Amino acid sequence: MIKTCIFDMDGTLTDTLEDIANAGNFALNSLGFPTHPIETYRAFIGHSLYDLLALAMPENARTQQNVNEVIRLWAEHYNEHLIDCTRPFAGVTELLKTLADNAVALCIVTNKTDHQARLIAETFFPEITFLSVMGERDGFRPKPNPADALACAQLSGAAPSECAFIGDSEADIHTGKNANMITVAVDWGFRTRECLEAVCPDFVASTPQELGTFLLSGRSPS
């Protein structure tokens, strides 16, 4: 029985693609680099911010200095436009409420900064109590490092085998596997079902309703 659900944020709970892409293009354009269509950023998201923006840059320009400057400009723009276009995916709020009503502990582990993650969670899920929201901070080790996932398990009092790590990218599935948790992929985010199935999650959900049924399987009605 799953006692704790640990969610990725970008592409899993919230559709953040447009705001991330707009900030990326602002940063690239500011330094004279080519920009990308919004949809192109789907392939960049899922790892660390450094990796995301390095991938968005021309390969021959990916010096440490250039990447750091793109990150600085990206953060400046993104923090000012964090929720301009971002919205929860349809059905996600209802899913979270159902899980909470069934005494499932809810956590978020994301490669966003702590501040960004908490603001988005508070803005779009004000009625949901998350046991923990963990983002980039001092001492942070980005996914697929399992440290934050395991910290969520410890906070909830659940064994890793009683936790589900839920996300929309290969990095999320690797994180869950590294933590010895149940791994669940959602295909409404930034990766195709084929990409997700290639890393062999325990389950792939196409809708929040399907995800809820899987997560609550084996439970008595509340």
C-alpha cells in the first residue's frame, strides 16, 4: 500500500513550459544566441537548470562563463514572470485532494528553487497540505540523486517501498529507482510515453484519474 506520494512539479503537477521557455529565450536573445520555439524546450526540461540552459545554447558557446550568464538572465526574467502562463494540469488538484482524503502524505521534489516551488504550490494548491516541498537550496543534490526523496520518506514515516515517486521525465524515474521506491510516470508532461516506457517505470498514467486509481489500489474506501 502506498502511504506517501512524492511528486515532481514541472510537467507533472503544473504546466510550466511557456514561462520556462519565455525566460530561456529572453536570456538567449540578451546574449545574441538563437532562440527556440516553446515546444522545443520540452526536450530540455527534466534535469538541472544548468543542463536545461546549456542544452538551449549553441554547442560551441557552452562555456562555463556563458552558461552562468544565461542562468543569471534566465532567473532574473523567470522570477518576475513565474506564474504568468503556468497552470495546474486538469484534474491534478482533484487528485491531490483525493489522496489527502485517503491519508496519503504528499510531498514535492523538484529541481526548481525552493522559493519558486513553494510559491507555485501556494498559488495553485492553496487547499493542499504538502508534508514537504523540496527544491534547489544550499546542499541540494538534483535529481536523479535520491536524497530529497528519501528525506520525504523519513519525514512521512514510510519505508521507501511504501512511497511512490511520480514524474514526467527519465530523471524522475531514475530518482525513484535510486530511492527504491515505486516509480510512476505521467505522459501528459514533457516526455512522450515511449521515452518514459524506455526507462521501465512501474506504471505509466495518462490521466490524473488513472493515476489516482493506481495510487489508491489496495486501500479500503475512506
